[in-house]
Amino acid sequence: MKAGKTTRTGGMADGMAGGDAQQADAAPTVKPKADPRESSLFVGSTEKTFQILHAFDGPHRQMPLSEIAKAAGLDRSAAQRLVYTLETLGYLRRVHGTRNYALSPKLLQFSYNYLRANELIEKASPYLLEISRSVGETANLQELDGHEIVFVARFPGRHLVNIDIMVGSRLPAYFTASGTAILSRLSEEEQEEILARTDLRPLTPFTVNDPGRLRARVQEAAEKGYAVVTNETVMGDISVAAAITDEHGHAVAGLNISVPTTRWTPESAEQELARHVQVAATSISVNKFAGYPR
């Protein structure tokens, strides 16, 4: 601002400055988001119960009490009470002839109830089955959960690539074709939030873990309408995927075809399979007159 103008309007400028100062003083202080765990409604003992169950997320299928307590981050006394309760309720079982505990089949009831109630799985299943039969390759349906994708339906083809992947398996969204396709239909803010939460340690020697390259791949998927990822989560696997969207064009799931590198190249998989995932994803996606329950 020029000096002459400042002198001529000094009173007004001073008044505005004072008003700005008052507004600044009156402006509410932005508080950090409260931790939900600090709410009086939060039940800590329930959280600890799930810590016991999540202790089995690792490679060990059965463990003694001491290892369960260590994996759950709890002291032995608390772990003992919770393990006893879960065993009594039928969600943990004692392994015969050992001091080890393992998860029980009763936990599958929760998975069954989820799968049975999921209308997206019900609608997508015929398309996945048709792909597995006509193409002869494995077709999967994945949903985004936090920064990971979860396999919620799987129809193996004649040439199954990886038997370790099953319904319930989880992988970092940014490392997968389905995750990349889903991310390409999300806002930039959502993409960045998920990237910030992703552990970028590579899963294979070919995993792309550079943030810039990951962002570029998501952008490419947005332009093409599908994504292709090779050898990044499972060696010997090529995955071609497209996003399934709701009535607002927001991604709700991803559909992919998984093929082995012994019989396909990334180029042939893209040329032959991209149209299959795009047609199926479009057919499953809803229009503005209908929507999936939230």
C-alpha cells in the first residue's frame, strides 16, 4: 500500500486493523481431534478382548498364554482372564495335548453373517463366476478397509496362482491393482490419507513403494478406467482390476482377474482382460436411481 493512501485512510486502516485483531482474538482455537478412546463410552476391556484375538494375526496359529500376552501387549494376569473367558465362550480352544490356544470355528459365524448380509457380494458373485468359467482365471472382489483391501469373494479359475490368498486376506491398497483402481475413484485428500497410513516396506523385490510413482499409477488408472500390477504382492502374479462405484461415482469395491506370469505377460493380460473387468465392474456398479446400503 502506498504511503499517501495510508495517510489518507489511516483511521479506517487502524480501525480495520483493530477489527482484524479483535476477530483474531475472538476466532476459536482449532483443537486437535479428540481420541475416541478417551470417551466415557469407550469400554477398555472390550478393546483388550480384541487385542487377544488379534494376537493370532501373525504367523503363529497356536500359542501358549505367555506368547498371547506378549503379542497382545497385555500383562499375563489380564491376558489369562481374557483367554479363559474367550475359551469359556467358545471363541478360543485349547490345543489337545499342549498348553497352546488357537482360534475356534465359532469366530467364523461373524464372517458368515457379514458375507450373507453384503448385497454387493450377492450382486457381484454371478459376474465373478462367469469370468472364472469363461476366462478360466481367478476372479476376486475386494473392499477397502482403512489403508488395505480385503478379499470378500473369490472364484478360483483353472490355474490358481496363490492358494494363500483367501476370503479375509488383506493387502496394502496401494500395492494392488484393485486397490489402485479403487483409489483412482477417491478424492485426492482420501488418497493422501491412505498413503500416509500405508507401510511402504516392499512385499516382493518388484513392489513399487515410491510415493510419487504410486500417485502416478493411481492417476493412470483414473485415466484408463482400470489398473494393472505385476509381481508386487505375490511373485508370479499379474492382476488387472477395475473399480465398482456407487450412485455418486464413489468407489465401493474393486474387481480383479489374477493370472500367472508363466502363461501371461502384462501386455497380453491388459489387452485381453481389461475389458472383462471393466464390463463386469460397470454392470455391478449402481446408477443414480439405486444405491448400496451403507
